[in-house]
Amino acid sequence: MESWIRVLLLSAVLAALTGCASVRNWFHHGSAQNGAAADQSVDQNAPPPRVIEPEVARRQVKVPRIRSSNFELGADYGVLSIEDFGAHPSYGFTLAYHITEDFFFQGEWGRARGGQTSFETLSGIQLLTEAERRFTYYDVSLGYNFLPGEAFIGRGIAMTSAMYFLGGVGGTEFGGDTKFTVNFGAGYRIVPADWLALHITVQDHVFQSSLLGTTKLTNNLEARIGTTVFF
Amino acid sequence: MSRRARPGALASLLLLAALLAPAWCAARQYLQLFVTEPYLELHTGPGRGYPVFHVVPRDESIDVLFRRTDWFKVRTEHGVEGWASQKDMEKTILADGSQFHFNLGDRAGFTSHTFEAGIFAGAYGGASLVSGYASWSFNSQLALEGALGGFYGRFSNGYTGDIGLAHVLMPEKRWSPFLTLGIGEVYTEPKATLVVPANRNEPTAYVGGGIRFYLTRRFFLRAEYKAHWVFTKRNQNEEADEWKAGFAFFF
């Protein structure tokens, strides 16, 4: 019986102790803080309070590289009128680099096959061998875009477009010789997709020729359609 | 020849398209920017002449898809795609609050850069010349240069190749002169009606100078003169003057 009361009392003391421990701060809260404040004001040499480090990390933005799409590579097909040697199918390749919205550089390579002069047809005498009739030009040009606009197909499709001037220098292999060639022309570019363009170009390749006895400037006009991809 | 080459050309173009297609289709990570001005104008094409068809209001974000010259193709939160100019894009901010900046080239870059290249038209020993060059800079004043050219004359055609050093005087100026010194090779195909001399390959050395003029962004004009000595196997060496001018750009 005695031990039963002892257990009961001990349990009550234990409960009271833990309970008091948990509510201790209810009564001493204010005074404890005041005490701390008093301690701080008294102790001037104490280290400054620690700045709380934010747990949210600063957002680091990794800037992805912005892809550029300034080059334009393509193939074309058309007709080249070789002075005195007739108009014949031509084909070629172009590679352009767009410098600004207005200007671009363009490298061109093209080939056609010259026919017979009227003298050759009438007399039956061949002035050039078959290999010499191959007309190959390569040049670098500067292009200038103008008249930018849009072309529409029906109600739903709009494609940006522009005209451009071309002018440059290069070389032309024809008649067993390579001649310095000046080219100039104009074209129309239509862009159905960001990576695709269609071109219609008319270009004159001018060089000095003395194939037919006298030295003269020859104009070799070319009209071609082409398709290019931007990358 | 041309009949056989044409299907070949088509095939190579198709092959090129096939090779490039995966690159276009691949999922990409785009740069996200936020509009801070009252609005950002979107044009239908990459040029000031193309009309504005959409505006992105303040605080909305855009994804930068790619760039053509100084225009950026962007996509809005609502999926509208259009072209914004670099000038307008500089007024947007990144997700961390910092200003977006894209360096398209400036005078500082003209003064100090690593790589430059350009194309020229001119004259070489009385013949018409088309040439190109590339250069690698050690510092803002000294660069290693290589040039290739083709010349077309009345008496001969041929090719030239040079390698040498260029020293830029006053690289910080918009007009900056430079001096060049180097060696090279010239390949000549003489033209003659009766006796055709053999084509020849001869070493050369040159000294020269020129001037470059900064245009805009990464572009400048360059004009130069080179005095070439051609070391022939004949009794006398030859001299050839080269004058040329053209466009160049730097990276």
C-alpha cells in the first residue's frame, strides 16, 4: 500500500516536473529577453549578430547560345545567253552570307555549254573544240536588298520577299581562256519558311573577248531560278 | 558532262538537306527574355521594312529562336513568332534581372580581335585581280596573314598565294594604316599565239602597306598595295605591283 502511494506520488512529481519544464518559458520569456538585451548593451565587445543566410539560392541563368542563320546555300538552273554562241541551259551554285539586313556577300559558280556561231553554222568550220565550248564562271558579289515586302497565297499564307541588286567580280573560262569578269544583276527572293528561299535572278557577266577576231566587251545574260537553304 | 553533273548536283543537295534535317528538328534550349518596355514590336521579316504585326506587352516572356543579321526570331508565351530588332531586344531582361546584351561587333572589337577575313578586287602586275585573305592576330597590332588571288591579264593568267605579317599602326583609330611583309608563290599561265611558254611556279617576296576603315558592327573596308619580287629562273627577277581594295570583317 505504502509503495503504491509512493509510485503515485513519484508519478505526480515526474509529471509536474516535465510539465513545468515545458511551461517554464511562459513565465520567464519576457525577462529572459530583457536580460539578453541588457547583456548586449553592456557587452560592447561582443561579435556582431550573425546574418541569417537565405536558404533560397540566387537564380543562376545559363544563357544558351543563340543560333545564327546568316548563310544561304543553294543551286539554280536557268538559261545563259553566251554572246555569239547562243542561249543554252545553265546550272550553278550560290553561297551567300548576310552581313546586315541590307547587304550580303555572295559567291557564285555556274556552267553552261556554248553552241555554234552563225559563222560556224554557215561555213562548217569549227572555231572551238567541244571542251572549249564549256562556259564556266565563278565570282564574288555584293548584294543589296531593297523593296522588302510580303507575298500572299490565298487568305492564309504570307511569305516575306525582297528584291536585290548584285554586283561583283570574278573569272570566266570560255574558249580556252579565263577572263576577268564583271557581273551585275538583280533578283527576287521569296522566303516560304525561315530556312528556305526561292530566287529568280537575272545577271549579266561582262568580259573582254577576242574569240571572233576583234577584241570586244561581251555581255552574257543569264536568267535563272534557284532554291536556297538558310543555315 | 553537264547531263551527268546535273543529277549529281541534285543528289548532293538532297544529301545536304538530309544531313541538316536532324539539326533543325532537334529540341533546343532557347534563351528566355522578359519585356520591360511598355511593349516589344514583332515584325513579319528580318528587316525594318517588314511591317509590325504583333506587340508583346510588358512583363511577358519571349523565347529567342535564332538570329539573322541584327534581327532575332522570337516566340511569345502564346506561340506567336516574329522578328525583333537587336536594338529593341537590348531593352529586355534575362530571368535573373540582368539586361540582355548581344555583341554584334563594335569599334573596340575593330581595335582588338582575333580573326579577320575579306575579299578584294584590284590589279596585279597590270592584270585584273580577284583575291581574298584571312588573318590571325597575335595582339591588336601584329597579325599573321594569308592571301589567295586569281589574276586575269592580256598576256597571262595565274594565281598568287602569300603569307606574311601585318603591323597595324594606331589600331584604335577608325582609319588605321598598316604595313605588311611576307613571302609567297605565283603560278603563271602565259598566253601566246605562236610559241606557248610553259606554265611556271615562282617564289615571291613582298612588302606593302595599306589602310583600313571601320564601317559598322564587324565590317570594315581595306585597301592595300604590295610590291612583289618574283624570283625567276631566268636572268632577271621580276617585279609586280599589286593594288587592291575590298570588304573585310572580323571575329
